[in-house]
Amino acid sequence: MNGSATAGEWAVDLTDVAKTYRGGVEALRGVSVRVRRGEVFGLLGPNGAGKSTLVKILMTVIRPTRATGTFLGLPVGHKPTLARVGYLPEHHRFPDYLTGRQVIDFYGALAGTPRRERKARASELLDTVGMTAWADKRVKGYSKGMRQRVGIAQALVNDPELVVLDEPTDGVDPVGRRDIRAIMTRMRDAGKTVLVNSHLLSELEMVSDRVSIMVQGKVAAEGTIDDLTLDKKQYELELVEEHAERARSHLLAALDGAGRLPDVNERPAGSGILHATLRSGEAVELHARTLRVRTTDAAVMQPMIDALRSRGATVASLRLIRPSLEDLFMAAVTDPTTGAAFAPGAAMKRKEPRP
């Protein structure tokens, strides 16, 4: 999944997508997104970032101001392509008087799926989403999680190449979220492409092959989580000490022998965070009984461990860590100049009116 892809391998290949609403409000400001065939792709962003606008452009619900690229190999906006797509909107509503089986049959008919085929697939899909026991009961009696499960089933009734899921785990309990993650994984294993939008970052981190983070109508970052955190990985070493000050003393002594420390008068007292640099160039951060070294090379840590053991210190843990998807998300939505989160919404006024 990490290698380059040819044009035929892209399920979604968009370049410079823009949408400006009446009054000069820009919802999308030059968005470029690529989704490989056969992967789970997570679309992230705060409310108003433009995610729903982008999805609606793909689904031809709204027309872009500007867009180039392809959707399942054909130009964006080609309506017959939608027959190869399954879609679960965020705020979907099924008729309460229908049963789960009838919902699937109804939406299969709307998608042009032959009657015999959709009847046969209804039972199979209801079993896939764990709704067999409720297949012939009315939607009126379903919980939110059950409606989500049936929603995923109806998105698959036409055997689509690409499945677009908008907040599929919204309102679903932990067991249901686990099951939906498993369903997405099975879709990918079956060769389908899944484009999923969710606010539950931990959910996406477990299932997505790649992610795109949108902020104020633009893509702030895109790639695998490993790619996005490559230069942010570090070793974290923690000592076993009843008193944090004793642990800090051990760590300072080890650093004195291996790195360049600030002068004693410039070192923060107590539990303050201390920043230093090893002689080999790696950045170091010391906080209480925990030491973090910006490196992925285990050999760099060995002299530090030897120095600590020579002082009688006991290492509780040593692990290579990377930022979580939530960390990446918060970094992307935070203004580096102020340290505050960007204002909600992608809406921005053009400085000059459009001609």
C-alpha cells in the first residue's frame, strides 16, 4: 500500500477541487485527494472542514466550482458511475414501516439491481451485518446501531466497487463499532475500496490504510499513519522509582555523560520539562521519571541504559512510540502561531469578488 500507484489503481483521483457558494463563501479551496483501489481510506477534519462537500461532489449531489480528476476511472460528475458505488449518508432515514429486508430490497431497486439478485443478497447482507434475527422486523423498533448496520447492508446491495460511509459508527456501542470495523476490513479483503468519514479517530486508526486530514477547505496532510509520523517517532524510557526527584537525578546523571545539557541554572526545577541534545545529535526531552529521545535507532539508547544501571536505577519500560492519529489531527487543526484550534468551519470570504 505504500508504493506508488498507476492511474488505473486510483479509485478516486481528484486535483484542485474548489467549491465557492453564492456570496463568495469558499467551502473547498483546491483539494487534491487520491484513494487507491482496495484500501480503506479515512477522511478526517473538524466540522465545516469541507468533507461533506467533497463527498457530495463525488456523489453528484452538488456541482463543483472547479474540479479535475476521475472517480472509478471516469470524469468526476459522470452519473452512471454511481451504479458502481455504495453510499451511507451521515443522517440517513429509512421508512419506519419497512423491515430491514425490505429496506435492502428498496434501495437495491433504486440502484438498478435485478430483483432476483437483490432478494438473494438481502439475506446474505443481513447476516454479514449481524441483523438476521431482526430482518423481518420494522425499522421503527430498531436502535441507532441497528439502523447503522442495515445502512451498511443497503450500501452493499449493488455489489459496489467503492463504498462511501459517512460516520458509520455514530451512535453505535463498542461491540457494534468492533463489528463495523470487521465489516470494513472484509470489504477491503474482498477487493472493495472504502472511503470512510468519522470523528472517532481511534476507530479510523485501527482500520484505515491511509488518511487525509482536511482543515478549512484544504488538505493539511495525507498518507499512511507511519508516513505521517516518520520524523516524529521516538524512544521513551521510564524508570521504576518511588520518588520522581530520585528518578530525575538518575536520568540527569546519565544525560550528563551522553549529551549536551543546559547550564544548571537554566534547568527547570522539579517536574519541569527539560530539553537537551545528545552528542550524536538526537533531541531529548526529560519529564519527571520519563525520558524521550527523538530516534528510531535502538543502539542510541544502549549507553543510556548502561549508565542508568551503573547507578542502580531500574528501567521500567523502553518502547518505540509514535504520535497517534489524534495527535496528528490536533497538530493539523492547531494554528502554529497562536497555539489555538482553527475556528470551526471551512467558510471563508474571498478578498475579491468573483467576476
